[in-house]
Amino acid sequence: MPGIVVKPRARILHGHDWVFSSEVLKVFGNPADGDIISLKDGRDRLIGSAIYNSQSQIVARRFSRRRQDLDLDFFWRRIAQASEYRDRRNVDPKLRRVVWSESDGLPGVVIDRYGDHFVLQTLTRAMEMRKDSIVAAMIHLFGDVVIIERNDALVRKAEGLELRSGVLRGTPSQIAIEIEGVKLELDVLHGQKTGFYLDQKHNYRIVAGYARNRRVLDCFANQGAFGLTCARAGAADVIGVEESPENIAAAKRNATRNEVNAAWVEQDVFQFLRAAEKAGAQYDLIILDPPSFTRTKSRLRDALRGYRELHMRAFKLLSKDGLLASFSCSHHVSDAAFSETIMDALVDARRSARRVRRFEQAPDHPVLPAIPETEYFRGFLLEMVPGR
């Protein structure tokens, strides 16, 4: 088997599963992109099997600590293990992330389930080359299901892969899910990510628990899940702000489907917040759930400036004892950086707040401590301190 020898201080020797191009001491056996390779340290000791791609900054991603092939049996076992783990965590079997990439030993593979519809992403070259085996393993495990690929994530470009979406198996039908009693329609072929933010699934109930009799502003509302769960929980008023006309249309349909009242504003959130401040508007609960502000470390400073302005403007619009539920979904923004940015925004807004709780990604998005990139989601619930 071809492979690479890693440098003495490579992070893979300290628990991580990635090898960056700068950490390669020697390549042997002339591996092709997408091949399975062996990883060795400087003493010629095997440290695992990995997938290889010379076009990527991450040239190797380990998927086993022993010699292992990527055959149908391997995919069947890994997907079954991932599913069984979520069963033990009592995650809804019909609404879950079934596979979460490195966290489940399948680097670059994401599988989300919405009833009998499965959405597959193959974000690394080796897994793209073995997509048929992954689909065959899914059929073996889950039966006669619809499988859709959402390979339109920009990260594929770093692997030298084209972007595509489409139906791999079966005939899709309209999909509706239920979150905290709220029914939501999904578009898994065109919606954001794989059609829904499954990483937020358990947070809708938590945030809605604070909404009763409050004026709620749901920013980056997407298809309205936060706003609608708050409305159903007894919010006095709900306004959802979202710049995508498709998402606004879906949010309106979802509101009608659930027979709840909410106002929807198709506008850039920053523009809305500036205008609301000028108009003297005030809210009792504001939700900030933006898409990732940066997907690269080089843009982190710009992202933090954006987060700071966003929070500053939200703090200015909160009532004296108002609440802010704020989320970040970029692993480049650490807990410390996110907290410091919020603190700076409080200073800018001349407000004081106490932290009520933390938010984490759902348990079907497991985190490996040795691979910090598996933890990309974080959030806080803050309560304004009146008179300070």
C-alpha cells in the first residue's frame, strides 16, 4: 500500500486524524488522489489508514488506526455503528443526522434523515469515488428509501470536486417534519445545508420556553422554525427577518400550516436592525441564528467584526430585561472569541447582561475532543440587567 511518512510534530501523532501538506515528511508508492494510503511515523510504524488527496491542503484523513480497506462491508459497519450510537442517545430515528463525517469515522460523509428521505453529502474525493458503495450500504441498512445528494457545498472545491445536487435513488415527495408541535415543510434539494438545521433541533424548545408574552424578533429566520415555535409557545408578537425570498415564502406557508400569527420581513438583517433602532423599536426576545460568517481562518477578523456589530445592534433593541439567544456555526470562531465579541458589543451598546445558559450542537452531531473541527456550533442565552 502506498503512503506517507509524517513529520515528528504532526498533529496526527497527538490524536487528530488529519495530515496537512506541511506535515508530510515523505510520500512513497506514488498514491493517486482518492487512494487509500498507510500512514507511518519516522520510525516506520503504522499509525493508520487514510484517504489521500494531493489537491487538498489536508492531504490525508485517517479513518482507521489499523490497515483497512474502504469496501461495502466497511461502510455498512460504520453507518450501522453511527446509527446505533444515536439510538443510545435517544435521537428521533426518523429525524436525525445519521453520519457526521470524522465524528463517525467517515471523513467527508454526511447523511441526514428526514423520514424516508435521506440526504447524502460526499465532501472528500475518496468518498465521492465510493459513493455507490455508500448508497448500497444505506439501502442495506434502511431499506427502500429515497436518497438525494446535496454536493453543492463549497468545501468540495478544496478537494478538486465539482458541485452538484440531485436524486440518487427513488422518487422524492413533499417532506414535512414536526419540531415541538410545529409542522415545517422542507426542500431538501434546494434548502440551506441539507434542508434543515438539524444541529439546532433541541434548541427550539429551549428558546420557545422563554417566549410567552414576549415580543420576539427572529433574525436570519430561514424557514421560520424559531419564530413559529415561539409563536406557538404564546409569544405576544413575532417578527421574522430573512433576506431570501424563497425562505420567506416557506416561512409564510409554515405559519399558515400551523395557524399561528407572525410577520415576515424580506430584508438584510443588518439593514433591518439599523432601521429598527432609528424607529425606536424594542423587543423582549431576539434570536440571532446567522449562517457561518467565515469558512476560512483568514477571514476570521472580518467575521468577528460582523458578529460585534450584529450583537451591538441587537442589544440596543432589547427591553430592560430582554433576552438574546445568539448562535455561531463556524468552528473558526472559538468559544473565547465569541464570548469576547459579545462582551465588546455590550460595551458598545452600553448594556449589561448575565449569561443564562450555553447552547451546543445536537447530540446527533457528536464532538471528538481531539478534532476541534467537529465542534463548530456554539451559542449563549443572555439576559439584560436593568438599570446598569
